[in-house]
Amino acid sequence: MVVLTNYEKKLLKGEYGQEAKQLLEILLKVAEINGVSEFAEVEHVMIGNTCMLSVAGETGINFLGKLANSGVKFKVPTYTNVVSMDLDGWQELGISNNYAETQFKGVEAWKKLGAILNCSCMPFFSGAMPKYGAHVAYADTATVIFANSYFGAKSNRESDMVCLASAVTGRVPNFGYHLDKTRKGQFLIEVNASLKNESDYGALGYYIGKFVKEKVPVFKSFNNPNVSNLIQLGSSLASTGTTSLFHWVGVTPEIRQNPDYYLDESQIIETISVADKDLTDIYKQLNTLQHSQVDLVYIGCPHCDIEKIKHISSLLEGKRISDSVELWISAPSSVKHLASKSGDLQEIERAGGKILSDTCAVILPIKSYNFGNVVTDSAKAQVYLSDFGLNTAFGSIKQCLKAATSGRWDE
Amino acid sequence: MKIYKGRSISKGIAEGDALVTKQPLSFFGGVDPETGFVVERSHELNKTSITDKILVMPSTKGSTASTWALIRLSENKLAPKAIITIVTDAIVIAGVIIGQIPTIDQLPFDPTVKFHTGQILKVNGDKGEVEIKR
């Protein structure tokens, strides 16, 4: 049985209203069904879908509003995920006043609760720097897997309400990926394919996620991924699989520090070899365009950092986006601000592109734009957008920008 | 009358017609929050209303947004009266606690085999029990 603090006992009694009481009940029930007798202190939290109008609806926003009015404050630094519109440029995205008003209510509740308004799936680009081994509570799949794998921080896919409860209490049920023993590799992935750019890493994750499902893969390869590569790998791995952790021999910190523990041969269920052809097949498989005319080019799932924005801006130099195409690039507002200072935002806008902050193509009410054909550099975005019934193709940033300027996908 | 003991997930007591499925159900996308009908075409409950039923299913599947879908069903008075599952996750827990839908799991048998659609079941979410009334 979990021992509650005096404050938590008051929350559970309903002294701060029904919403905080329910959050405590959820936290305790999640602990109970997972056989957990203790909570871990979290360094910080990132809250999930609660404020996304397109996902949680007014229901989520009303819940946040009531919680904020109860006088409760977030106990630990609490980062926020994307919302369902650009908080500055919502009008240019054709968002109605009513919709915006409701979305802003949620944002106001966040402010009152003390949240950090990074509004991004990549809180790391706005200051969230989990310490190696630290417990955190995240909900977004791309955020969780990157924190676990790259930083060696500890989080499950905590779900919206567990994250919110953790923000209020500063604690999380201590099970799953919070425990070292659950973080050992279970699949060995020998990558013989040559990975040339970020989208190749996305294709690799897409391919492997289907095999490993909820289990932990260990990658071994002559390729030496950088941070952006690992972000793409993790986000696609966690969209076709439900795993929230991978290791890469010689690259990610846990396996560098303790290779024999995290790559323990006796724990490996299966070894998979990946050849160039496996990845070219994925690119083919993910192309569901009905014709070569492109309506939307989408880059920024997960959100772009400033290096990627600068790369895009340099590729667009002297070029112009086709009149029939929208180019959307999503990033946190902190990155957009930097891009504005360096002139990269202006260069992208001059070419006819848009940088969307606080949101993304998956969480905006995307169906209302009636895009038929969408191309993206992100395997994760491809998975979600095709689930929404859009025709999609997936390729490198260069291929995507070529499609943006020519209006056609000829790959 | 035989009472079967499971585990309480969400409190409350409800009695009603059982609606049993052996297929996992996604509340987000799989059920229309404005009508309470299953809309997932490939699901065996497609075009069936889950409103006011004692919904018996193995588990949920799919999106984390299922929490919100359950709460919305509840706000719209279209939720099941109670839910019986084999396994429960954090997404359902949040939905049924905030949506105030009595829910139990971990019965000593597979409830999707033991119970069948049309039986009258009484779920006691406080005690984690279920009783076959008829």
C-alpha cells in the first residue's frame, strides 16, 4: 500500500475539489493494478492530451479549468504538449473564433496551474533536460521514448491523467520503465542497411516497431546516429510498436555505461537483421498517393529544433513553393522565435512556407483542410495522417522540399 | 444467488443488460460519443449501442484519447451502466473514475465466455463483485 503525504491525503479527501480527488484516485488505482507499493519522486512532468481541443474536446478543457479554479498548483516543473492550434497564428490557419476561444480557456487553466507553455512534444528544446536516471512523467509517445533512450531518464507512457496527477503531487507509480530490470534489451537489431538521413531512421523505426511491439530493442550498427536521427527512430518505433525505450550500442547512455546489463544475451528473444532493401520497401509501402499532385508538405513531427529549421531554410534559398502546395513546418514557439532572430523564419516565409508553433498537423483539425495528398519526412506523422484517411508519402527533407517547390511527388 | 468476486476499478453499483464482446474495443474512434453506438466497421459490435449496457469485454485498444471519449459518453448520458474487463490500463481507469462508470476486472474466469449478451448482471464497483440476476 502506498503511503500518502499529508497533502495527498487532503487531495484524496476532496479538500481541493472533485477533480484533484479523482486524480489521486486514478494514481492510486494505477499503482494498485500494477502491484506498486511506492511512488517515485519526479523531476518534472509533461502533460499530455488534456488540453488538445481536437482530442480531449471541451471535456478535457473543462476538467483543467475546474482543477485550476480549485486552487491546486503544479508541484513540480510541468511542461506542456502541443495544443490544437497555433496560439499566435491561429487566424492564418483558418481557425474559427469559437474554437480559438475554447482552446485559450485550456491554456489559461494551464497558466493558472503554473505550467510552462512550451506547447511541444519536444520539451527538451525549451528547457526540459532530465538527468540520467531521473524519474519523469510524460505521456506523448515520442517524448517518452526519447527521454528514456537518449537521456536515460525514466518514464512509462503515463497516460494523460497520471501525468496530470503527477504534476499535482510530484510523484508517479514506480513500475515498468521506472525500474532498471524492465529496461533490458529483448530484441537485438543488427542494422546492416546504410542510413543516410533522418527519414531512413524513421523507416527503420517503423519497420522494427512492428516486430518488437512492447519489447525493448537494442540496435547494433556501423551507423552512428545523431540526436535528430534518434528522435526520428524513437518516434516511429513508438508509433508502430508500443515500446517506450530502445538502446543503441555505443550511442545511448545506459548501454554505454552498462553494456552487459542492458544487452544480456540470456534476455534476447530474437535477433533481426536489417538490410537496405527492407528500408526501401518501407518507403514504397508508405506511399499511398493516388496521383503525383501534392497538397501539403509537412515537416516537423516530432517538432523541429533550430538546426533543422536552418537546414530547411538553406534548402529553400532562392526557391519558391508551388502555388498549389502548403508547406507546414512545426516547431516550439521558442524555436520559431530563434528562427525569426536569425532570419530563417523570414526566408521560409518568403519561399511560401509556414512555421507552425504550439501545434502540429496531427493535432490540428486536419480533416477540415481537405488535403488529399500529403508528403512528410516523418514516419510517425505518416502513420497518424493515414489513419485519418489522408493519402500520404514519406521521404527525406530534401525530397519533401522538392515536392513543395515542384508541386509533385515523383519518387 | 451466486456472486463472483473480482477487483474494483471504479466505484458505484449498476444493474442492466449484458453486452458481451470477445474483441477489444477502442472508445476513441470506435464509439460515437454523440450516439453511443459502436462505429468501428470491423468490430463485431458495429452499429450496436453500448449505452446503459453492462459492457463485458477483454480490454480496450488504441489511442490514449479513449479516456476523454469515455468521459464524453458519460457527460452525454450515453455511457455503459458498468464495465467488466479482463485487464484494465491507466487510460480506462481515468475514463471510468472521472466518468463515474462502475468497473471491475480480474474475475476468476474469462467474463467474455462466462457471461452472454442479454443476461441481467449487477455490478458492484465498490466491492469489485458481479452477480447474475437472470
